[in-house]
Amino acid sequence: MRLIHLVLSLFAAAIVSGSSAYAQGDTGDPMKGKVVMVTGSTDGLGREVALRVAALGAHVIVHGRNQERGKGVVAEIEKLGKGGARFYA
């Protein structure tokens, strides 16, 4: 479990540090206007990555085999009120 948290933290840090707006001190939505596709995002690590990237303001393409879980992830992302999402099977 600690490895998953480490990977997610490193992933989020890489996204944030790569954003020029964030580097200039704008701590708003560093991924706003970006579209990110996360495969396997209906469960586990992919789901966590999708939620965290959306929390940074990105529009997430939620991809997976299970339509019900995919729509659930989209609903969670929309509830955050930062980024957007759409599910593709």
C-alpha cells in the first residue's frame, strides 16, 4: 500500500512541477485545459490516478471494461467540481 501512495505522490508531483502556471506560483488548477486518459481507471491505482488528476483540474477520459464502475468514477470526479470526466469502455 505504501508503494501505491509513493507512486501516486510522484505522479502528482511530476504533473504539478511540469505545469508552467504552477511553477510561476499559481496554485489554482495546474491541469486546467488538459485532457488525460487513464486506462484501467475503474478500480485500484488507475481510479486513484484519475481522481487525483481531475482534482488538479484536468478533464479525464475514464477507461475500463466495467461501465457501472466507470460511470461511478465519472460521478465522483464531477462531484469534486474541479475537472471533468467521460467514460469510454
